[in-house]
Amino acid sequence: MLRLGIVGSGGMGSSHAHGTNLAAPRCSLAWVADVDGARAGQLADEVGCRAITDWTAGLDDVDAVTICTPHHLHAPQTIAALRAGKHVMVEKPMAMNEAECREMIRVADECDRRLMVAYTMRFRPAPARLKELLVEGSYGPPFKVSAWTQGFLDPAGRIRHWAARRDQLGGGVLFSHGCHYIDLIQWYLDSLPTKVAMVGTRRGTDWLEGEGTAHAVLEFPDGVLASYDCSWGMRHAVLDGIHIHCPEALLVSNYTTIDVVRGREREEIFPPPGPGETPPGWATLGEINHFLDCIERGQTPLTDGREGLKSLQTIWQLYEQSGWDGR
Ligand SMILES: NC(=O)c1ccc[n+]([C@@H]2O[C@H](COP(=O)([O-])OP(=O)(O)OC[C@H]3O[C@@H](n4cnc5c(N)ncnc54)[C@H](O)[C@@H]3O)[C@@H](O)[C@H]2O)c1
């Protein structure tokens, strides 16, 4: 049975800890760690494992670690865990810059350990089914994808919080949250963009050093287009989902359901989860099971370091080509 440790006991650490328990008995959760001992202790009580404040002190007791810390810590913690012989799942975005990502990939190869980026959306039931539908090809090849995540983060308590600082977050909403959706778009279209452009603003998210609202447009080979609209400042919003336009139908998903739209007809082909089907940790269960499969079988994760880097490269290109400097 594989033993796991979770580094960082905040929001995502909690989700991974619960998800790891859901994946039991094929794995067990040895500890949760946090520099904030009270936070680790509270989560440990909730999920029934040990709490530690120095995660490196728990390395002897685990086969793998899941890194759920601020972004500037992803590369150093991942590399230290790999060098200690542990497999690593690291939360998105993989790291702060390309050099860090490449070093993580190099060390994973050198140490022959699995390195997976936690692009959870790829492993959730509805987004994964969407990919299968596109591969099956019944609706024809997609020619336009539109995606939105119009959210609101309460500014209370965020001033100087790591998630407000560019030197710890690494960018703005497009980098931190948008990487999920740029990754999904590139996966669904099975290609990388040839041309990109974006606009971003801090209006509505003064607490954040990077952009809090962004609109990105991407051109893929053969004239295929995509757009992605994201925000952490939209207190009032209704758009959260993805539309995939194919010649034979429009596929509409809010990431838990899938509808097929043809003209005025709309059919739900993937229903939402029923009562009791989304316990704490359900959103990370798919990726945790995939990580465990890859460790057990010695296989490369679907979202390994090389794959995890691709969406970030697009986002860095978007920032660079738009001249976006975060002001
Ligand atoms: N996949 C998703 O949907 C999703 C959603 C939210 C966040 N995330 C990602 O998860 C990661 C963590 O985000 P969060 O929202 O849980 O943040 P958070 O602030 O809630 O938690 C981070 C925790 O890390 C702890 N920490 C800081 N330095 C540490 C160290 N050296 N050792 C151990 N613990 C340390 C902090 O004390 C804090 O408790 C980020 O990469 C973020 O982008 C992913």
C-alpha cells in the first residue's frame, strides 16, 4: 500500500487529504504538514493522520508527497522530495518560471520518480468524458472553443497574502487559475496555439498585484480558435463553463454536466452528480487514483512535468506578447 504525505494544509491540502482517504485502501495518508501547526493539526484531526510542521521530517514514512503550498515553493519542495526518492504530485501551476519547471522535469528523470501536475479538471468525470467525445469524433472536429471562469475572491484578509503577491503567486488570475482552462483547451484541441493575445486589468481586484480579470484569445493550426475569459473580481456573474463548437453540434459543459445542442434542441447527455456523490475530496479523487496507477505501473502521468509546462508556456507567451506588466 502506498503511503502519502500532504505538504500544505490549506484549502487544497484539505481537498487532497480527503481525496487520499477516499482512495483508500489502495493508499494511506501518513501525515499532513503545514508551517502553521494549528492548521495542520486541525486537518489531521479531520482526516485521521499525523500533523507535522516540518514536512521533510516525514519523508521516511511516505512513498509520495502532494505539494499544496504557495507557488514559489513548488519547485524547491518538489526537487527536494524527488531527491529524497519520493514521487511527487504538485498542485498547479507547476512553478514560477520555465527554468524551474525544466529543473523539476530533469530531476524527476534523473531520480526516476513520477512527477505529476495536479490538473484536476482532466480527471473529473464530465471534463474527462468531453475529451472522450472529442476523440470519438461523432460531432466532427471542433473549430471554436469558448471558456469562462467568472469568479469572485473576497478581498478580506488577502492584502499581502501570498496569493496577492506576484513574487509568490507568479502572475495573476490567468496564471494561477486560468492554467487549468488553457490546459483543458489545449488538451481538447490536441494542439498548441500558433498565435495568442490577451488583455488584462486590475480593476475590481485592487488587492491583487497581477491581473484580476483577463481575456485571452488563441489561434490553433488550421484556423481553429479559442477564447478564455477569467476573473477573480466578478461579484455578479453567471458564466462558468466551456462551449465546444463542432460541425455537427455544440457541446456545453459546466464541468459537472454535458449538454449537446443542435439548433433549438438541447439534450443533457452527462447528468450532474447525485446526492452524496460529491463528498469532501471528490474533486481530487480522479487525479489521486491516476497518480497511484502511474506509481504502481511505472507509467508516465497524463499531466507529467512536460505536459504541465505547456499551458504555462502559453500563458507566459500571452503575458509577453500583450506587454502585460500587471499594472
Ligand atoms: N486545483 C484547484 O482547483 C486549486 C484550487 C485552489 C488552489 N489550488 C492550488 O493549490 C495550492 C495551494 O493553494 P491553497 O488555496 O490551498 O492555499 P492556502 O493558502 O489555503 O494553503 C497553503 C498552505 O501552505 C502552507 N505553507 C506555506 N509554506 C509552507 C511550507 N514551507 N511547508 C508547509 N506548508 C507551508 C501555508 O501555511 C498554508 O496553510 C496552490 O498551488 C494553488 O494554486 C488548486
